[in-house]
Amino acid sequence: MKASNTARAYGWVARFFHWTVAVLILAAIAVGLYADNLPEGGESQLQAIFAAYSLHKTVGMAALALVALRILWTLTQPKPRPLHPGRRLETLGAELVHWALWIGMIVMPLSGWLLHSAAPGGFARILWPFGQRLPFVPEDLALSERFAAFHEFGWWLLAGLIALHVIGALKHAIIDRDGTMNRMAGDPGRAPEPPAARPGVLPHVLAAMAALAIWVGVAFIPAGSSDMQEPAAAASVPASTPATVPEAGWAVEQGTLEIEVTQAGSAVAGQFGQWQADIVYDPESRTGRVAVSVDIASLTLGAVSDAAKGPDFLNAAAHPVATFEAEILPPPAEDQPHVAHGRLTIAGQTIETDLPFALTVQDDVAQAQGRMRVDRRDFGIGAGYADEGTVGFGVEIGFALSAKQQ
């Protein structure tokens, strides 16, 4: 068998790329579906999720590398001529599916890598030595959600295209019995001799444009429609405005409440989408008080969001609200942060803690941001995880907000 393509059939190099990439793509889809449907709960379940997503990403990257090599090889090779150039609609349909498959084989693993790169903290590492993130891709929640939506709906499109490709091949083998399969799957010496006439360039151009338009359409699917979201750090989402603002209080106009945990040795960041803060602060004495309530069910922590809110961890069903009530103490010295000293209640357990934060006040607008670290064991969270192999003990809680004096 020749390495190069001929007018009748594909050479062994093209065949190798075709079947190897096909196996890798089908494997990536299968492992991705398997990972999506794994039960969440105990340590063994979480370890299985991490391992499955790592395998899914690694197989996808292998497919992307081989597709790139296949494209380079294809550019140097002639393409076997169509067996039925007179069947213009069928030929155009085949060209459309082939072009859409080519685009999908590139953009699907690439979108997965972009999603992996944009998700702050990382989750389920790619099993290779070449680094985890693409350069120039920022760690951003909204961006990662866009890539997640594309990746989620894109695989449905890719699966449909693969099905059409297989149906077309079966038609040639069972109905037409024209030997088309010998071009890629059988004996190239038995492949039929195609007519000398070649289709014009226009059908190729139209098919390529239509295939590109199909994939571009997937990019405009709203990010909120996707259920497959990788873990990501908090972005600027307006915080809930208090229902009532005490006299001389400050109303939160926008802000973020973030959380960062360590899973399988990697930092994973998320955010609470619904929370409210009642703030009283006197700029003259630099003292005040704050009461924060957090809707636990609003937590997003990527693929492990449900597990984090489940009974083994935050237990949102039994303890739907976390609270922090504290006195705001003045800075001990100039250029030192304020401290909010009070009681933090999570999952029904309360501890005393300090939250240092930086505060700037200009006219009637205040900007504040701070961060504290707590130990999940103090709240009885993850009691079944006695070591840090799967879930770390330390949990980082951070906030940033802008408030206006009332």
C-alpha cells in the first residue's frame, strides 16, 4: 500500500490518521459522557470524577495533535476523485459533512483546552508534561462559561456529524455497493476507478462556508444554557442589595463573594451568586458592624458544585444559609487593614474568626476587599475526608464590594 493518496484511494498515512483520530474522538466523547454521569459524594466518587475528566482532556489533546498532523499531511496530498460526480446534491452533502467534521475535530478539543485554561484554579489536570494553560487566555468565569457552552453543545453537533458520516458510508457499502469503502477501509487495489471529471471549485467553497456557519452558530448559544461548566473563579457579579438598610448604613451596589478549595492537589475557585450584607460604618471613628447572609444553594464550583452543596460538605438542604456577624474594628495603625471580628456560621456550626480587609472611602462610596482562611473541619464539613488527598482542610473565603452610604 502506498503512503501517498491516489485518484482511486487514500494511502496508508491518511488511513492511519483517519482511524486513529476517529478512535480518539469517540473515546473522548465516551469518557466525557461517563464523567458527566458519575455519582458525586464520597472520596472515591470524587477521585473517579477527577480521573475521568483528566483522561477526557488528555485524549482530546492527543486527538488535537493528530488532527494538526493530519491537516499538514492532507495539504500535500491529492484527494481521490468522487465516484459519482453527477450526483451533485449527494456530493455537496458529503462535502458539507466532511468540512464540518474537519472543523469540529479542531474546534472541539481546542475549546476544551480554552475552557481548561480560562477556569481559574484548574480542575482535573491534562496528563502531559506541556503545561496546563494556553498563553494569553485570562482566568475568567464568564469566559470559561462561554467555552463550556460551546463545548457542551458542540459535542452534540460533532456526534451528529459522525452519525451522518457513518450513515453515508453504510449507504455506499449496502445500497450502492460501489466499493467506496475500499478507499479508506478496505483493499485500495479493489477501489473503483473514478470518472476523470472533477467537480468545480464552487461546491467545495459552498460546503466549507456552510460548515463554518454551522459551527459559528454553536458559538452564539447562550452560556447559561450549558450544564457542563468547569470550575472557575468568581467574576464581578452584583451582590444582592439588602432588603432594609439601617440608619447611617451602606448599601452594597456590586460585589463578589468567592471561595477557593483544594481538590486532588489543585486549587479550585468558585463563587456564591446570592448573598446580602447589612453594613453600618462610621468613617470618623472607623468602626461599625456588618451582618452577612449567604445562600448556600447559589454556590457554583464547576463540575463539583452539587457535591460541594451535598450532605457530605455544605449540606445546603439542611443548612441553606451561612452567616457572618461581626464588629468592624479600626486599623491598629496607619496603612494597616480593618478587622471584622465576629462569628461565622456554616453548616450549623459557629466559630469566632477575624476577617482583615482593606477599605477606602471617597465621599459617599466605599471600596472594600478582604480574605480569610478557615478550616473545614471546624464546621464538620467533609468529615469523611480525614486527610487532604482529595479535599484540603483549608478553605479561602474572599470578597470585594462597592457600597454607597445611605
